[in-house]
Amino acid sequence: MITIRNMTASEHESIRDLSRLHTRAFPEFFLTQLGVGFLDALYKGYLSDERSGIIVAEDNGKLVGFIAYSYDYPNFYKGLIKNHLFKFAFCSMGAAIRHPSFIKRLLGAFKKSDSVVKNEKYVELASICVDPDMGKKGIGSQLIDHLKGMVDLNKFAYINLETDAVNNDGVNRFYRMNGFKLARSYFSSEGRKMNEYRFEG
């Protein structure tokens, strides 16, 4: 039986399970290449930040999916940089040595907080991950539904997310099926075409 719940700050020792699941689900993704230690620091940031959090899906107690989100995304990243810069630098050092181009991309990712400032209040669905062995069971939709139920759309204009626009048809279709509408497409600093989706209720 699948259970969806909010992860608590006292569960920080379980963050490694999320990082390992991220690595299995997204083996080729940029953040994965930075290492499990980097992912640990990132997700601990979501768990400890009072304006952010993590929702987990469990199958009889086993982690099978999660969402990381933030009610104050720009300031979340600024807080990570301010409070954990040396930790992130240390964790990503090995990947940067193997792939020097990662340094520019990593700096671009942290500078993202300056480019996502919007006039209205919104919630960012920053990351969603489902165990590859548990596909087609509706876990991703259940996680999103839980987040929708948490967000008061009288106080926040929408739930926002971004994903690759190219060679990513299944993921884009998934978000549309879950009620998200395309707000815009743009090219990132690395030249990737991105789609930005919003759920407004």
C-alpha cells in the first residue's frame, strides 16, 4: 500500500535514501554527477528550511518517491549559498575536477535564484522522483495531489515547475495530465530549451 506523507526535520538521517533514489532515477542528470554527498546537502537544505519541505511516498515503509518544494524558492537558494557554500563546494570538488565545465553550470544553478523572482507569491515544485521499478502506479500523481492539497491557492498564485522541453515528451505529458499548463518556454544559460508549467487550481 502506498502512503504519502510529509517528511519531518527529525528524519534528516534518512536523506541518504532520497539521494540514492535520485541517483537511480536520474543517473545521467547534472546534479547526480555531482555525487551523493552533494544531493545529501541539497535535500537536507529542503528539509531544514522552514519555508520548504519534502513529501515522500512509501510502499509498506520503503521509500518509492518524493517531491522537494519551496514556498520561497529564490530565498531558499540564497540561504543554501549563504549557509552551506563550503559544504557544496567540497561535495562537488571531485566532479568539478573530472568535468571542469561543471563549475560554470553549478554556479549558474545557484545564480538561478536571481532569475526566478516573480511579482506574485508562488510555490516551486523543485524536484519529483519516483522509483523506476514502480512506474505506471500513479505515485507521481499522488505526490503532486498531496502538494496541491497543502497549497492554499488563495494565498499563492500557482504551483510552478520547470522541465526540459526537448526529448522529454513523456514528462511534459505527465505534467499536463496533472493539471499543469505551459506558461512559457525559454533557453537556459547552457542553451537547454526549458518549459515552465503552472498549476492554478
